[in-house]
Amino acid sequence: MTGTVAPSGEQIELVHGDQRLVVVGGGGGVRRYTLDGRDLLDGYEEHETCRGGRGQLLIPWPNRIRDGRYRFAEESHQLAITEPATGHAIHGLVRWGRWDVVDRTASSATMTHLLLANPGYPHTLALRADYALGDAGLTVTVGATNVGATPAPYGSGAHPYLRAALGTVDSCRLRVPAASRLIADERQIPVGREHVEGTEYDFREAREIGALKLDTAFADLVRDSDGLARVMVRDPRTQLALTLWMDAAHEYVMVFTGDTLTERRRHAVAIEPMTCPPNAFASGDQLHVLEPGEQHEARWGITPTLA
């Protein structure tokens, strides 16, 4: 190999009209998404290393597993602690692995990754991520097949930071069609659930974020007639609205206003579709188990509009 390699690996640029998307071989996630030259996501530059999970795929679990420990099929497992500040394993095992492009057009690409068994996760998964730009924006389809010999716990998610405003998110209006939220302890592990009605977490009707700090998992999503749940962030000054939609495979969504980031704090809202709640490997709550040969697929996307 000659020359230098970007920290995020291969750069795959897709174009459709005024939209431009850059996905990367390092982790298989989104580095940049623009419309007519304007950044729709708070991503990172080609020479930078991804920080804060920006645009990454979260497989085979989203969010945190308490202490990196869980039991599955009567066996105990210990994952590497990848969030030292809390002592948890966070956001899966594929964020830094190499993904390969196996199919590509001007506006679409399919990437694959073979997740091999390891001491904390003794299962083998064949993973696929399809990215496509179209008139309605970005569509992402994530697939997993258990190519091992034993059942495997599985979940998926994604971590795009929607950047509707050019400044902080305080003046943005947020809509989250969720009837409840998960209550987390001081280490960000769910310990309960409450209805959002009458609380500061009720965003079923769009309203200004203001100074509210969000690092919150929402549940009981209300879906439109097409079966999709839609979370919207809108800048009332420019009227740019970014809508993240997710299919029925995603039963939870994490909303994070970036207050703990060391750089570009509160510059964007992370809207994270998740197929299971935080700590699902340990709690078993709505955890999917992939039998040998079984496949799982989940779709989400982003639609930019000027209201």
C-alpha cells in the first residue's frame, strides 16, 4: 500500500441532485451529508478521527451494557470497557472495524463487514449496510445474518447528529413522537419508565429545546400510517427541518443534545434509532436473538425539507 490512509479509511462519495453523502470504510458510518453545500449533520473532516460516535453504526448493540457484563444461554460474558468514564461497554463492536464496498452506483453503496467471534461476544455475524440517496433524502438499511452455529443476542442502532441550526441547538424546535421515556441512573443505565405527559420531556408537539439537556431514550413511539416513526429538528430562523424516520424494527430512539462533548457542544442533536433499549444484553428487554442462519433488517433515514 502506498500513500496515506485517512483515519476513517476509504471515503465513498454518493451524489443525488444537490445532495452529497460521504460514508467511510472505517466503521461503515456516515462522515458527511450535505444539501446544496450545507452540512445537515455534525460530522467530521477526512483528516480527523471520529469522536462522539458521529455517524457511526452501533452493532451488535446500541448504547451501553452495564459494566460490560451479561449472561446469555446460561453463560457469563465480559466485554471490553469502552466507556471508561462510566465503566460500561458502549455502542457495539464494529465502529472501528473495516467495512468493504461490494456494490456501488452514483447515488448508492452497499458495504459489508464480517464480525468474528471474540471472548466477550462469541458469535459471528455477516453485516450489511445499504446507503441510498433519492428525492426524499437518505435511506439506510442495515442487515445482519447469524453465520455462526449458535444463537446470538443482537441489536442495532445509528448515531447521526442532526444539524438544523448553524449555532447551538437551543433555538431549534424538536418533535419526538414518543409517549414515554426511560429513566436512567447516574451511570446512564435504565432503571424505570415514565409517561412524558406533563413533563419537560414531552415533545409530542414540536417545541423549542431551550436549555434542556437531553441524553434520553424515548419509547412507545407513535407511528404514522406508513408504519414509520418520525423525529424532527427544525431551525425556525432558516426553516430548515431535518426529519429522521425509522421503521418498526426500531422501538426506541435516543436523543442527545451533546452537553458532554468536549468539542462542538450543543451544536447538533443526535437522533439515534435503536432496535432495543440500553443495557438490553444484560436486562433482556426486547432483545432480539438471531438463530443460526437467521437474518435481521432495519431501515432508517433522513429527509431534509424547507418549511
